[in-house]
Amino acid sequence: MPRQQIRFCTAPDGVRIAYAVSGEGPPLLKAANWLNHLEYDWESPVWRRWLEEVSRHHTLIRYDERGCGLSDWDVEDLSFEAWIQDLETVARAAGLERFPLLGSSQGAPIAIAYAVRHPERVSHLVLHGAYARGFLRRNPTPAHREEAETMIKLAELGWGKENPAWRQFFTTQFIPGGTPEQHDWFNELERVSTSPAVAARFLRVLNEIDVSEVAPKVACPTLVSHSREDARVPFSEGRLVAGLIPGARFVPLDSRNHIVLEHEREWRRWLDEMHAFLPTGPAGGAAFTGLTPRERALVELVAQGLDNAQCAARLGLSEKTVRNHVASVYAKLEVENRARLIVLAREAGFGRAP
């Protein structure tokens, strides 16, 4: 198992965020999801092998979101916007310029929002167990509201108790096919990762997330995987995410676990799909380091085959501005035409959307 280095950075509102760096190679930043603990995850029977495998190929950066793990628990602002700002803070603290971004479960809508807000930074987007709409955004009926309130009350009453029966309800949603050891670990993760009050606050925010309107603006190659019998986030929600993001590739997995586990046949396939999708060298290529963030975002779209009008619409620019940026890219890269630019860009890892 490689070592991890734990560091801290400070969000704009003063909240301390813990993040960890492990492995070597091109960077991969993982957006935080509900129930993170950098130390506890590192030795876990649920995440350990996955962390080991990914760290063999990448410099993996992960962090505990506010309210969880080694980050500050007692925070005033626990909102979706604050979670996006925490991701921005970690990316800056880690010195990342252009990088692949991974979002699992709650981390998926955060990653989507970040990728739309910073198209010049995100080279590739990997989403697993993703949703664009929180529980009450996709199921706003009175019966579902009552179900949501019941889960919140369950967290408030039983999250911190020694008896894991209260938390087993959530565990069997995340990993119903887990071993007894994995269930015991996940039950304890819930207890040590945050407090009952914060867990309830989390659930209220998670239920109201909605990035369905911004997802179509994602401009980078995207891989979406989802377990067919996921008990936590419906398979249909993963299909929706893949349908909303232009050119996204969708990989259904034959599993009933929200987190695919190492003893499952699909675990290796999940890893192989991600490794094949992600760039193996420094994101952006050496020849492209002199481009501005806006120019790199434009190169990504050109490499995908979009014309100037389509690039303008995707980036919210005028077509004339796009033509000027393209001319600047030609000059900086010393290329004569669009076809040559596309070849160079794809060789450097741009434009890998199917």
C-alpha cells in the first residue's frame, strides 16, 4: 500500500479542509462524497484496494468535505455551493491546473457543477453512482417527503450510538452485497465520520441537489458508470446523467452495490474502464502549457470535432471571439489549420469523448 500525505487548506469562509495525496503519475482529483474519512478509508475493507490500484497509476488527491472526517465539523455553511468552493480550494492548494476529476455518489453533482464552472481546468470527468437530482427533486410526492424525513430522524436519533443497528439501514443501501467485515466497517465509518446533527443536515441538502440544467454544459470527455441494482441511487438516475452530458459514455455494471466491491466480478471491469478512459501522461501535453485556460477549453471542444459556432454556444462566447482564440492557438502551437490542431490535441489527451 502506498503512503498518503495528509495536509490542510482553508476555504474562503475559514473552514479547514483536510486533503490527502498518494501515488505518483498524472493527477486525479476525487470530489468528496458523503461519508469520508481520510485515515479510516485508507485502511478499510471497502476502499483500500481501490485506493491502492488508483494510486499505482495516478497522483490521487482526495479530501474530507466540511463536516466530515478530519475537516472541520462545526461549520455554519453546509450547502451545495460551499461544497463546490471546497473542491475549488483543494484544487488550488494541490497546485492543479488541468486535471481529470472523479465524482462518486454525492461527489458526482459537485464534480459536474465544478466542470461547468471551470471548463479550462477539467480535462476528463469520471462519474460513478451519479445523480443529477436529489431524492426530493426526482420524487417530490408527499410519501417520499415522509420517507426523507424518516431517514433524517433516523440519523438524528441513532447515528452516534454504539449499537450499529441504527446505522445498518444506511449500510445496506450502500453495500447490500458486502461481507460481514465490510458491513461492520461501514457501520463504524458512519459513526466516526461525522456527528448525528451534521449527518441530518447533510441529508437535507442532498435531497434538494439539482444540476440537471447545468449538466448539458459539460465540455470535457465524460465516463459514467452505474450499478444496475443500486439500492442507494436508482440506475435510471445514472442513465439520466449520461444522457444529459454531451457525448458521455455509459457503462452499466452488474452489481447491486452503490460502491462496487473488490470481490465482485465487475470491480476489475470498473477499474479497467476508468484506466482506459483517463490520460496516461500529463494532462494537456507539454506543447499546450503555454495556452490560457480559455484557449485550453476551446482546444478540448475543437478536438471533439465541434465547429466555431458550436464552441461559441458551449463556452458562452461570440463566434468572432472564438475565431480570435483559434487564431491565437494556431500561432502559439505553430499549426496551419484545424485538422493539424485536432491531431496534436488528441495526441495530447484532449477530445477523448466518444
